Amino acid sequence: MNMVVPRRQRLVVVGNGMAGARALEEILARAPQAFDITVFGAEQHGTYNRIMLSPLLAGEKRFADIVTHDRAWFAANRIEQFSGEAVVAIDRRHRVVTSARGTQRTYDVLLLATGSNPVMLPLPGATLSGVTSFRDVSDVNVMLDACRDGERAVVIGGGLLGLEAAHGLSRNGMLVSVLHLMPTLMERQLDPLSAGLLATDLQSCGIDVLTGVNTQAILGEDRVRAVLLADGRELPADLVVMAVGVRPNCALAKAAGLACARGIQVDGTMRSSDPHIYAVGECVEFCGQIFGLVAPIYDMAGICADHITGVADSRYEPGIAGTRLKVAGIEMFSAGDFLGDASTQAVVYRDIARGVHKRLVLRADRLVGAVLYGDARDSVWYFDLIQQGADIGTMRDTLIFGPVVASGPAEHGAAATMLDEAQDCTAAVA
């Protein structure tokens, strides 16, 4: 008697970045033999860790060091891979995708992981040679070429990416100016006091920081030569880096008729408005939110894999955002409602000699937000307290000094040492 072997389902993944690759790992872990898989990626390279672009620019990493899934990995998992071949059309009726080179593949399940696009300000001169974003390896190569041929760089945007770009360019010998529209740097991650400390520390590293400034135009003929500010000042520039944010890349999904607002709209299973199409990563919008941090994107990948493979009926629920960062060697962390409101109290600790600033925001006997600048060793502990909604009433007075002091008599010796060290520091409740 002949056994009928069921046909394996056809899974097509559009996007070869961190979100798509993580979803593939999760799918293979749950059902390694269930799918014939094809992956299309717009970039020529295999999957790499985009977070490591800053060390790559600074010369601390080589490209090979940040590759996470090379061609050998795809071959070992019997995944058909098309690199440098963006998908340009989805035929939902016949379940076929078509690439820019005309390659077509049918699918039973389609996963969109198209990421995001950098925002390029529509300034006069924005298309000049020497103007770039900071989003992928090709941008890093443009910046490194400019470092070899030029002397001055202007970075527009004082968020995390902009400051990382500025640090990397400075490490490569460029004279760097950072322009930021808002009054303080990294306003989404830092309170004003720590942002001010950051600006001072960057200045001491040779990076010029201008906040509360508006860029009016980029000047030059064929290539950038200067940046014109709204107040009339001109800043010489051989390179201009725009780091003013990203937008979900949902053009392909929109053209296919999927429900999109700011991003591709998905439900708690990561399914789009088409039951055969899922989406994960920075291209996604869930309950009005879009996402740019690794942790929620990896959570999405796991949920999506549960449903694509049918192994679990999980649902995605966004958690409290927590971010640990390092800019120019300075450790920072922020989470939750770190600015607070009329219903909260802020406990602030500052060690001027060590360049440390801590701000904890309390609502009743719960920690709801935190900013750590210059010393983020206790970030995991504070983040757990915020996520758990733990009652911190018994350690309210010592919470600012971290878990060793706040743990009580069992750690009395260590606690006493830390308190002695804190004698020349300031701690206050606002």
C-alpha cells in the first residue's frame, strides 16, 4: 500500500532583516519539516545585526562580526534565498509574489518583515551627494568614504542613532556637529537633567552639540559644502547624516490592498487583514502602536511562529518599554514613565564626581519609571520592579541606592559601604 505524503506548505518571507530571521528561527524550532521556505531580501548581504552598525562605523567591529545568518545557515536549513531582490508585487488572489527581477514564488503563508525606511527631511539640497541616512551597511560605507576624503560632518538629529553616528564619525577623525530641533538630546529616553549631562560629556569628547536649532537648507552645487540654519548660521560640512526617525515600510502591503495606517495593521496573532498574510517587526502597527526596539519585535516573531505552525494560541501584548544604551562609552537606561506627572514623586540621586545621575519615579508605593545615566548596573532590577508593579514601600527610602542597599540587613556591610560612598552625592525627593 502506497502512503500519500502530504505536501509541505509553501512559506514565503519578504524581508531578510532581524525580524524576519528571528521569525524563521522560531518557525524552524517549532516545525522544522512543515514548510518549503523562500526568503527575499532587498539588501545584497545576509542577515546582520543592525544594532551593531554603530560599532561597525566606529571601527570596533568588522562586517563579518555582525552577520547573524549567512548563506551557509540558509543552505543548512534548506531555505531558498534571494538577496538583493526586493519583492515589488503581491497577487493575493493567486497567492504569488513577484520580485524586481521578475522572480515569482507562490505561497500558502506569506510573512512580511519589510522593516522601516529612514525619514529624509525635504530640505533644499537634501539630494546632494554627501547626504545620507544611517540605516544600513551601505550608509555606513558612504560615511566611511566621507571620513577618508572630508574633515567636517553635520548630523541632523540628536536621538540615539544621530548620537551614535556622531560618535562613530568622531572616532574616524571627523569634526562633528549635532543639530537637534528639541531643547534636549534623546528626549524619548532621557529626562532633561541627564540629557544636559550627555550634551556636556559629548562636548568634552569633541562633538559640538546644538539644541533647539532648525535646519533650513543643505548648501552645495553637486556635493554638500555646508548646512544653513534658520538663524542664518552656516556650518561647513563634507558629510550630512540625517537621523531624524524612521517610518514603517508598508508600501508593498498597501499596494496589495492590506489594511494599513502608519504600518501594516495586525491582530494579536500578527495576522494582517488577509488571513494568509502575517507581518512582524518595524513594518507593523498593533493597536495604534509601532515598534522599533528589539525586545517587542522578537516577541512578535515568537507569537507569529506559534500561529503559522499552529502549535499555540498565543496573543501579543505590548509590555513596558525599557532601553539600555551606550553612547560614546556612557551607559544609560530608561524605562516606563520616567518624567512622571502630578500623581508621582521623583527621587533623584546625583554623583557629580562620577558623572552619575539617577531618577526614579514613584506612584504611591510602586516604581513606574526610571532613568539611569553614567551607571546602569542596576537597570535589570529596576526594570523588573516596574514590570511587576512590585510594592516598594519597605525600601522606599533606600531604593535609589540600588538592590544591595535596598535589600536590608542581610547585606548590611555592603549597604553601609555604598552609603558611605554616597555621602558626597545628592539625593532628593521632588
